[in-house]
Amino acid sequence: MSDSKKPLTPVKPAGIEIIYLYPCPHCEREVPLIAPTRPAMAQCDACRKNFPIVPVDDRTIRYIKLILAGGKASIDPDFL
């Protein structure tokens, strides 16, 4: 028997992450980091050099996630 080829129902987001772009001071490439909330060293994926980063405010990240209901509130209503 052949499997029926019915179209898949589009999947809604299950969560959200916020990505910050930090310019590498060595080669100026924008290095993406997922909401770093503590001071740390980042490594450029282009030149492989390390550099210190300024952390983002954890309360702001939690606020954005709360307002967007973990990504559910940002769904395009015209797509539903």
C-alpha cells in the first residue's frame, strides 16, 4: 500500500530566543550570540579571535519573552 501524501499542517513556534549581534573588534564580522546575560568572552567564527562582550539585561529578555507569550503572540494572523 502507498502512503497518502496529504500536506503537512504548518507548525506554530514553541518558543523564542533573542539573538544579539556583536561586532568582532578584530575583523568587524557580526557574531551572533543568544542573549548573553553574563559578562563573557566571545569567539569570532570568522577570525577565531576572542573578545569580551557586554551582557544584556536579563529582565528585558524575560519581558520580551513574556509579552510575546514565548513566541506564540508573534504568529502572523493572516497565515492562520
